[in-house]
Amino acid sequence: MNAVRTIGAHWYSRPATLKECTEQSLDFLRKLKEHNPALFGIWFQLGGSKKQARQNKVEFTYDFVKRLFTKRGKDYTYPDVSYSFGIWNGAVKDEEAASLSISLGSTETKYFTNNCIISLPNEGLQHEFYKKKENQDGLIQLQKGHWNPEWIMMDQKRLEFK
């Protein structure tokens, strides 16, 4: 089976407060780590360089994840468009890098989705791991069960759920 490069869950119009977005994302980060600790156990904030980014390790705490979304905003505020952040696994080789982007809280109904997009390595052990259908399916089921998306994009293939 071919390895998948990107798995993204998408859904429209699901307003959520900063608190709700933070809690959902923190829970998802923990589930990802449980699913595959070797690839998803350690994350870093994006930075101007790899060296700079590796100095900003993501903590699996409410306050830290909240700061990823916004430097401003109170727990019970709604976003103008959405709350979003991006992180990566800190891989030394670009080919072994994984990244995660999350965008939540949007009330958009046509153009911009709420989403959770996971980019997977295109070389190395984790690349080989995600060539296996059962491992791809496990990641899809994790996204489906957590986010309840309207559809999931697996590279260019669209999987409908509603």
C-alpha cells in the first residue's frame, strides 16, 4: 500500500470558545501521543529556524495549549474567524518531519473549514509505518472519533461522513 502524506479532518460551522478549543486540542494531542508516541509524543512550536523551534517544546497542559491559540482572549470568548495553531515534531531530516495544524471555533458555512490536518513523514520508519492500511485507518478513526468531521481528506481522496 502507498504511504499517505496528509490526513485532514474538516467540518463547517461549529462555534467554540477559546476554552472549548483548548480542551479539545489538548485531548487530541494526548490521543495522538497514545496512538503513536514515537511520532506524536514530542512537539515543538514553529519558529524562524529549526534550531529556534527546537527551543520551544510544546507542553501538554491547558495553559500552554491556550497560548498556542492566542496571546489574547479569555476562556469564554469566541473567535472572529477561528483559533488556530501549527506545530511540528522537530525531526532532524525534513523527510522525517510530521506537523499538525488545528483551526477551531469557526462559524463559516461555505469557504473556510474548521480542521485538523496531520502531515506525515515521507521517508524513514514512520513513513513505512503509515504505508500499512491498519495504521492509516487508526489515524483516520482517531480523527473521526475525536472531531466528528463532515469529511476527511487523505491526500487527494475525500472520505465523506455526513
